[in-house]
Amino acid sequence: MVTLTANATTGVELTREHGLHLLREMVLIRRFEEKCVEVYSATKIRGFLHLYIGEEAVAVGIMQVLRPEDGILATYREHGQALARGVSAGSIMAEMYGKQEGCARGRGGSMHIFDKETRFFGGNAIVGGHLPMAVGMALADKMRGDNHVTCIFFGDGAVAEGEFHESLNLAALWNVPVLFVCENNRYGMGTALEYSHAVTDIAMRASCGYGIPAETVDGMDVLAVQEAATRAVEAIRAGEGPYFLECLTYRFRAHSMFDAELYRKKDEVQQWRQRDPIEIFIDKMKALDLLREGDLEEIEKEVAAEVQASVDFAEAGTWEPLEDLARFVYLEEETA
Amino acid sequence: MSANVGVATMEPVREAVRTITYREAVREALREAMLRDERVFLMGEDVGRYGGCFAVSMGLLEEFGVERIRDTPLSESGFTGAGVGAALAGMRPIVEVMTCNFSLLAADQIINNAATILHMSGGLFNVPMVIRMATGGGKQLAAQHSNSWEGIYAHIPGLKVLSIATVEDARGMLWPALEDPNPVVIFENPLLYTKKAQLPVKPAPVDITKAKVLRAGDDISIITHGMGVWKALDAAKILAEAGIEAEVVDLRVLRPLDDETYINSIVKTHRALVVDEGWRSVSIASEISARIMEQAFYELDQPVQRLCTAEVPLPYAKHMEDHAIPQVEDIVAAVKKMVSGG
């Protein structure tokens, strides 16, 4: 088994319409999270708040190739995946406000976005803890003969967890339809990849260790991500079993809302910011003559309205009555 | 005798019974579940080709195939979590963790995922799965293979926890546990796999919400579960010879506890001895004792007593292990001391 290197040979035909869609999705995540920072500072949101800013191309690129019936699992840094999957901004914002109109009624918060309609099975906040679940969801699909894909997002930090290795082994052994998306942003909280892993080529470990086809992808290039995901999902739907994408990316902000960022140099952050996935994509669209005068302003305007509407929705939300505290510990009736 | 004796058509049809072991009862229950619901499958270490570590699933692979009697690698967290995922995706997995000792390797999946997802998702996603595991000491397997971890899981909101003592429950608890939309952890004690009982060929379903009085008595309530039930019943026989009638309450359900049954027993006997093979501190025995104090304090003629496993990692040497675990004679002695007012 060899590690495939991403290239653009398969090509995604970039139409103006699709380009504007990708751009709008990434801008929505960016502006939504900037608003999160604002309302967090205003103490409307509390607890942990992990921002995806800088990594938008990964979630947006991957989601383009998934179908409504596919299942998605993500980490505690999952606003981007949820938005790109189509979970409403309002229900996510209300969740972070702790309001009962939130997607999980305020029981989960920023780290636990769940949505049934879009088959979004949560942000999971134990690093690596959702990997076995992804294998099981895919196993269920395989046993039933459903040609669905389970897509799981996790970070480079999860690769050091035993559950990562157990899950890759099980997925390969059982040949189940899982798309593993490793968002390698180079840091597990504040410890760099090279201080955590004896072998830092994660895709190679998936392919050599477990015989899973794996690619390393430029995670700052939304088209490269979409292309790789297209190949991956085609193979998975053809019954070829799991597929692994290592997306090289970078988080521009602190690990959570505040950290002193003692573990990385400002230069390094600046260098990565030169490769801002949104800026790169705007340049590409311009180079292809797909972006017209006023397009960007139009997107920004629409997104600003959507983000503001999410805040208004959350502000107008209500607190679940205290008498409801013990609800949802046990389900008393079968939901099937 | 009723007036209808002799009128053949009025005689009730005698239910067909047979003698089976606890092991066979679990196997029958697994088989029944597989036949009744195609969403059900069994997975765990050595459940298939080996026939189960304790030979419980022997023969099921041949009948149901490798997809539904699924051997797993030694990846407790991996396959238990796969069970959580399969349940989320609409299947009804039975995950067998060979012994509860190894379940600590899957604790993240059981405690952080199976038990929390319904609540964390605001009621959107439930986890209908059964996790079976063998529990208990008494086999000279030393400290890492002899634990009774019922108390750990009974501590966790979101889980339901069953402890199987009787052949009837070995046969009857699995199906209602699978019908429950919540994650259910079932403890089986391997020392009981050879216990025999007469059961109907087509047994009636059992209730998995209530404790059960297995022996009636007026002098003291012995409240226990799992292996402790059999020791308490043996002790009760010995005590009866000494004129002491002990009531034996099998808790059966460790979460959520059925307080009513054992409190009612205490209202009758006014004395309570809790027997639990877990350690005493911060345990099922502590919990039962506290609830009795909260709910039946004025019914008690004397303080609740507890017989638990000595607070040491269980030793290998037989004489030491036997001494560490509550035995029949310990129960007899404790009851005599209590009833005689000692």
C-alpha cells in the first residue's frame, strides 16, 4: 500500500456557481466564528469555545461530496463542519447561548453540536473517542446493505490515542465505509506534532499500518480537498472500504478562546496566514475570471445578515425550565 | 383441590418444563434475540470461532454466521464504541466484554459516549445497546481478573445495570434489555454458569425494573445480587435450622434501583444485612445502606450491616481469596449476631 499524493489530475470542474457556493460557505464559517468571539467576550457564550478559523477549506471541501443520508461525526472544534453540513446557524448559536432552541437544547454547548436532520452525530470532546463510533455506524450501514458513508473528522492529536489505532484496524478488517478526515493543524492543543509522534507522516501510518488508502491533501485549498474527497467517496461507495485523508491545515486562533500561544512563533502563524484558505480561493476565482465585481460584497452582506439573524434567534431564545433538568437521561419510549 | 378435579377438559394444561443451566439460558436468550430481530448482532472477543470464553455462544456462529456473531480483535474500546455507533445507526448490538476487568479499557465508550449522548444531544440520539460482561472473583485469578465492577457502572446516569443471579433471569433479562431504548449493562457471574433450574420451554418475559424476594422470612432481610444471592439462600437454609427465618432479596436491577421491594422487606423484618462482592467503600452496599437510612430509618431495630469483599486487590492464594470474599458462613455469623441482638 502506498501513500497517494494529492494532485489535481482528477480535477473538479469549477463553475462560477459552485465557486461562489464554496466561497460563501467558508465566509459564513469565518464570520460566524468572529461573531462567536464577540458574543463570548460579551459573556453571552461561556465554557470552552474552540475556533475553526483557518481550517474552513477542510470542512467545506469534504461536505461537497457527501449525501444527505451519510453520517457525520466531528470533534469539539466543529462549528465549521456543522455549518458546512447545513445545520442552521441560529440553532448552533442558540446552543452556545445555552437556550432550549439550540440544536441540543443547550445541553451540549459549543463542543456538542447535534442535528438529526443532517445526520450530524455530534461534536465529541474526548479526543479520539468518536472514532470507534464511526466504525460502528459504518458497520451498521454495511450490514444493512445501505450504500452510505460515515465521515469522521478528527485532529492530529487523536492519532496518538489508542482508539485511533483500534478504529483504523477495525475499519480495515471489516472493510466498512468510513471516510477518515484527519485535520492536521500541527498541534494537539499546545504540543507540536513532532513532540507527539515518532512518525509524523500520518497518512503513511494509516496506509502502511492498516492498509487503508490514504492521501495527504493541502487543507488550505478547498478544491484540492473536494477533489480528494471525491476520489475517496467514490472508492468507498464502490465497496472498497475505508479511505483516509490527511488534510494539512492550520488554526489561526488560540486553541480555545484564550491561550498565550507560547508554543508557537508569531512568524509561523503569519506564514500560515499568508495561505488563508479564503484569500487563496478568492485569488483562484479571480484568476479564472469567475469572480465579478460586487460578488464578494454580496456574499459578505448575505453572510452578515445570516450571522446577525443567528444572534437574534439566540437572544430571543428561552431557558429550559429547571424542572426539566433530569430529562434526556433515559429515553422512556422507543423512538426506533 | 378444586371441584373441577376429574373433569379433564377443565384441567389446566401443564406447561412443558425442562432443566437447563445458566449458561444454556444465556445462550438461548441470545439465540432468541437473534431470531426475533434482525437488527441484533453479537460482537466481542472470541464469541464466534472459539465459542465464547465461557462457552456461552457455542454454536451460534454456525447458525447465524460471521456477520452477526462477530469476532473482534483485542480492542475493547474499539468494538464497544463500534457498538455505540451501530446502535446510533439503528442496529441493536450486544457487545460482550469478556470480563468486567477489561471493560475499564472501554470505559470511555460506555461512560463518555453510551451514557451521555442522549442527554448531550438534547434527546436527539439514543443508544439502544446491551453490553454483557462477566463479573466477580472466587476463581483464583488474582487482582486483575477478579473484580466486581457493578458499582462503577451503577454510578453512571444514563446507563441501566442488571445483575443476573438466577437461571430464570439468565434466560429472561436479555430480550427486555434489548427492547430498552437505553444502554443496558448486564453482569453475569461465570461461577453461576453451571447452576441449573427448571424453566418452561417457552418462558414468560421477566421484568427488568424490579427487585425480587427469592425467599420469604420474618427475621431479617438479606439484600444482595449476583453471586451473593446463592450464598444468601444457602445461609438462609442453615439459619432456618437455628430457627431464624431470613428473607432474601435479589436486587436484580442495580440502576435504577428498585427501592420499594427491599424497603417493604425491611418494613416486615426490621433488620437489614447487605451482601455485595464489591468493595465496601463508596459501593452498592453503601448506596443501599444510605437509602434504607433515608427511607426506613424508623423501621429498623438495629443498624444496617454490610458484608463486602475485603478492601484489598484480590489475592491468588485460595485461602486468602476465600477469606477476602463474603462466604456463606460469614453471612450466617453476621445474621446470628444481628438477630441475637449482638
